[in-house]
Amino acid sequence: MKKKSYVAVLMSTVVMSAALCGCGAGEYSSTGDQKNAAGYAGSTAWVTAEEAVADGMGDWNLNAPAEDFHGEVWNTEEYDSIRETGLQSVHNQPLSTFSVDVDTASYSNLRRMIEDGYSLQEIPSGAVRTEELLNYFTYDYNLPEGDEPFGVTTVLGDCPWNENAKLLQIGLKTEEIDFSEAPDSNLVFLLDVSGSMYSDDKLPLLQKSFAMLAEELTEKDRVSIVTYAGSDKVVLEGVSGDEKTKIIDALESLEAGGSTNGADGIETAYKLAGEYFIEGGNNRVILATDGDLNVGVSSESEMDELITEKKESGVFLSVLGFGTGNMKDNKMETLADRGNGNYVYIDSLSEAKKVLVEQMGATLVTVAKDVKLQVEFNPAYVKGYRLLGYENRMLQTEDFDDDKKDAGEIGAGHMVTALYEIIPVNSEQEIPETELKYQAESGNVGVENGEWLNLKIRYKAPDSDESRLCSYPVTEDAYMEQPGEDFYFAAAVAEFGLLVRDSEYKKDASFENVKELLKLVDTESDEYKDEFVYLVKKLERNS
């Protein structure tokens, strides 16, 4: 493997470059977490030579051995700050409303950090999105019935980290499909080939990953390839999916270099997707990048506006994140959220196989869009609750019935898991609440009908702008003293998330508790769950 070369850059140069090009000096996140910040207070920073050339810092010899340089690479990864949802009083706020999320990037990125030796203190809290940890795994949820696109499972058990609370598990599951039987696909590969994609875990891994996907395509599919660096380029246009050699050769010919003008590439990709648009088909742009957009439209707000406009074309967007050191997680998540798509992080060929081969239908075929959940808690049984994760998916109460309000998409074979920490009325734990002068004393308030809560789900068909509504009451019969392996595993993942985030709501959470929960699950029959057991133990050792 080729060694990276490092170059010293005066701190003033780095700061100026950050201001002009959107590249930070040192690892920056809005949470203020840093790693590899050695020398931050000094006048010299270390970056890779290829990144220095890409950012115009000088004409360095990229073939020089690493021994010719001293220091270490700057980590400029960016993550959005996440403010955890606190305990809510049912008296004041009986409704909880949020958008579904099927992204899994947070888990595979966290796995990469643990494998790289990060300790608890070194993992940016903004990188830990609990819902994405939960949704990385499969569960034995109910299958869809009738014409509904997903089955619904609800289980209520004791909360492992809070003796005063119960834990509600909500699971949604769509029917898996054989991709060969899926609607015809019009796919545009939008590939970042800028200088920041130089390293082995970026462009080379990207090329191998998309070659895997190409092997799964057939003559009913159409493929276009657009690359972007300082400018965009159409490499392939409307090629039949059975021309695998042509597609793979085009992928293997790509080389990294230059700045990152992603906006022009996005414009071209959506234009091509429109030209080859298949009515009733699967029309999708697949963006692969480290998210380091530093020319043209590059801020989160600008990308938000651009993608929100483009999604009206009926073309969906999937975002595949690659690489380390300068990954812009915040920008990639924004792109996927606004583009009616999903966001995954590819840290290895095995992850590429999981996403692009094993779960191809879930990644590329949408079965329901703008999916929203709303839970109404019955004050006769529940005095407080807290939704774990989904902080950046929260919606206003009125958004649930507003079909113009965007929400998340679910693909074929996807599973969605949500957990609520619930404080029953007879719990000793106190919930802060505001006394209301005009609080109703009649109607449904305080009705003891056996229902702890009512779950409502609103969604649209992929080609429709009108939503449908489903309702599922959850009664006290949902409670189980031994709720089963799915519950125990989801609880273990959530508790692990509380530890990694150092959550103020972690209560009695500990590595020991997580490992005890995992002993109740047959993880050996599932390679991904078995790997999670390993990661829990490794992070404990790292820390």
C-alpha cells in the first residue's frame, strides 16, 4: 500500500484556506470534539500532500516517501451538533411526532472509529445517531398485511438502564424484493474524483463498490456516470445494465485530483436522470463522496436548497460516504434527507456488498415516501416519555397532517426501529411539568381504557402526493416480562449509544449491562450482530 506523504503548512495558510475553501484546520465539529489536534496551538499544521495540492497550498511532490515529512494528518471531519430529546410530560405534551429514518451511516462510521482505536472520549458525540445504530440491524418484525407497505410490531418491556421506566419498541418492516423483479432502473452514478478522494479508503474503494453494483444490473437498467472535481464530466450516458465490462472499465479509468465543485455535478446528474427518466421506474442518482464540497454551492443551507428543488423531478437520491480524515458527515446527511433518499457510509468492501448487493432493493427501490409517525400517550397510564434518537427528524404536531411537509422514505426490505423510554403513572421518577390553567378535565384525558398509547403512521406511495393514514393502539397487553431477543438486542444497541454519547439520560447504563443484554441474544447466527458484540468489547478496551 502506498504511504501517504505529509507536508507542513503555516497555520495562517490553513486558516485562510479554511475560510476560502470550506476546509477546517484540525478536526472541527459543532460539538467541539477534536482528535489528532497535536500542534493546534502552534503555527504549523500537517495535511496530506495530495490535499495540499488539491487546496492550492503548494506544488508538493506526491511521490515522496512519508519519511521525508514529519507530523501527522489533520482531521477535519465535520458532524452536526445533536441536542438530545429530554423527558416530556404527557400532561403538557401528549403527542410525539417524527419522520422515519433508514440511514445507517452513523453505525458503520462508528465501527470505523472503534476499529481505528478511538476511545469513548475521542468519538465526536455528533457522530452518534442512535436511530442509525438501531436501524443497521435486522429484526423479526411483522410482515405487511393487505395493501399496507409495511408491517408494524410493538413491544413493551422493562427499561434496562432505568428501573423507574418501561421501554417501548416500535418496528416497521417492508417486504423484500428480488431486484431482478423490481421496476426498470435509471441510475446515475455521481462520483467525486476530487483531490480529497485520493486515499485508498476513498476512490479505490468507491470503484470496487460500484463494480459490485454493476454486476447486479441487467438489460432493463440504464446507467450513466458523472464525475466531478473542479468541473463535472459525463463519462457514460444511458448505457444498458448488461454492458458490465463497459461500465466497470469506465469506473476503473477514474483518477482523483482537483477541487470539489459538487453543485455542477449534481446539476448534470439530475439532468441526465431526467433525459433517461422511466415512467413508473426507479429513477435515482447515487452520489459517492467524502462530502468535502469546497467550490460553488457548498454550505449545508445552499445544498439543502439545491437538492430540495431537484427532488421535485421525481428522481430519488442515495448518498454513499467514503473515507476518513476530512469526511463531511453533516453535508452528506443533509443531501440524503432533502433528496428523498438514504445515507450510508462505506468503510469496507464487506459493507459495500451489504448495501449494494445484499440489500440492493432497500437501498435503491422506494416503497413508501414521506413516512411520519405520531404517538399519543394516554395520561391514565403514562406521565412521561423520551424518544431515543431521531433528534434531527422531529416534527411539529401540525406537520403530521400536512402533506407538503417532507419526511423520510422506506425502501423494499427496510426495517425501522424506534424506542421510547416511558415513565408510567405509578413510577417514583418525577417528570417536570407546567401547571395549565385551562387544562381539560373531560374528554379523553385520564380515560382508563387499557390503551397506553396510540401509534399513527402517515405515508405516501412513491408516485403519489396524497398520504394515507394507519392507526395502531398499544394496550397494556403489549407488556412482557421477557420480551424476547429483538427487544434485548435493540435495548443493548440503544444503551451502547447512551454510553458513547455520554448521554445525560444514561442513568445506570454501562458496558457490563450491555454485555449482559447481549448474552440473552443468539448473536452468532447473525454476522452483523456478532460483530456488534466484538465492537462493544473493543471500545471498552480502547477506553
